[in-house]
Amino acid sequence: MAENTNEKNESVAQPEVVWNDSNMKSLYVNATNVLGGREELMILLGLNQAWNTNQKKVQVDIAERVVMTPYTAKRLAIMLSATLKAYEAKFGTIDIGLSKKE
């Protein structure tokens, strides 16, 4: 019986992930938007080059559109949250100007 349990555990073992960065490109963005439907979510990444804060209209040049499943988006949200929590623990709270609802 113990042998069957070990065989089942071995069959669901997670593979090792190797990140290949040989074709990697870096992209700086300072504007984002998220859109989604039932089957996929899209993250729009762009660059806002507006220097005047009093502008009535701001143009953001979209550089990339990242499309993913809701499951991948959920994993990304968890990883981003954990990374930001560690960052703020080390460097202090990041204030983005949103007031907390009480």
C-alpha cells in the first residue's frame, strides 16, 4: 500500500523550471491597464510621456499587450503581492495616492 502512495506522489511532482533569458528584452513602463473576459485577461503596458500634470488629456503609447488565462493572472497577482510586501518591509510603504476606505 505504501508503494502505491509513493508512486502517486512521484507522478504529480512539479518539474524544475529553468528560465532561459537568452532572448529576453527589457521594457520600461509607467502606465498599465487591465482588461478581461471569461477566458482571458489582458495587461496593457505603456509609457506616459506627459510632463505637465495639468493636462486634460494624456496619451499613453502602448508598448506591449500581455494576454493570459485567469489562472495565470491569479498566480501573477499572488507573486506581485508577495514581492511588494517584501519590498515595503525593507524600504517602507509605497504611497500611490489612494485613500483607504474605512
